[in-house]
Amino acid sequence: RLETTKLILSDAKAALEPIAAKLALEIEGGNAETRKASLTLARQASKEYQMHETAVRAAETDIIDAQDALSAVTKRYAVMRLRVAHKTAQLQFLSGGN
């Protein structure tokens, strides 16, 4: 699932680049700040750009969630390994083993 989400993220980001470039080329005149503001508005108005931007955000959220879940499982696994090692040591001690 994580690999699929990473592919979706990559595809969505790749799709955004030409759309953003096209929108940027359509902006004319004014100073840099005016063009930047116009580009922001153009991106907000573009349904195609917004669709891919939404896909990027959703994929990033899914990846963060998956990483958080993996981290939690890894921590639980480490705790379980310590518990098993502790119980093993207790049993060895009680049985008179080394």
C-alpha cells in the first residue's frame, strides 16, 4: 500500500509541473509580486491543478499515516523482544541454567 501511495504522489507531483508551467506562462505584466499573486489565483482557479494538488495532499497524508503506523509497530516489536528476553532470563535463572 505504501509503495502504491508513493507512486500516486510521484504521478500527481509530475502532473502538477506542466500545469503550473502553463499557468505561469499565461501570467503577463506587472512586477514579480503581482505575477506571483496572479499565479496563485490562477492555480486556485484551475480545476485540473486543484485536482492534482488534492491528490498530492492526500498521498502525503497517507504516507505520514503509514510511517506513523510503522513506527508504532516497530516500537511494540522492540518492547515485545525485551519482554521475551526478560522472561527467558527469568526462566533460565529459575531453572538453574546460565
